[in-house]
Amino acid sequence: MGVPGERRRRMWRRVMVGWALLVAVAGGLTLWMQDSPEPRGPYVWQRTDPDEPPDLPPCPTTGEGGTVSCAYADLP
């Protein structure tokens, strides 16, 4: 036979190597399958007049006349 505990260490080593391979493969698949965060071109610069206010819808108001914060996003 061998040294006591050698079988356990060998099995533990195999489990850790298998886990590391699984993590590497899962990470690679995640990077491969994710969508690109950048929009596809062509990219065009738009000229704006800094003195002209942006054309945004009005903020909603509360019934009591309180203040409301608005945030707008340009979604595709």
C-alpha cells in the first residue's frame, strides 16, 4: 500500500483541478456569449448649440406641489 492519506490527497487534488477547469471554462463561455457593450457603427458626431436647452419631456409633478427629481437616459 502507500502512505496513509495519500489516496485522500490525490482525490482532493483531482477535485481542485476539476473545479479550476470548470471555473475557467465557465468564464470563457461567459465572455464568449455576452453581448458587446459598444453599439455597432457607424459613429457620427452631432453638433449641438450649447445655448439651446435640450428637448426633454416635462418632469412629473406631485399633487402637493413638492419637488421631483428627474433623470433622462437615451436608450436604443
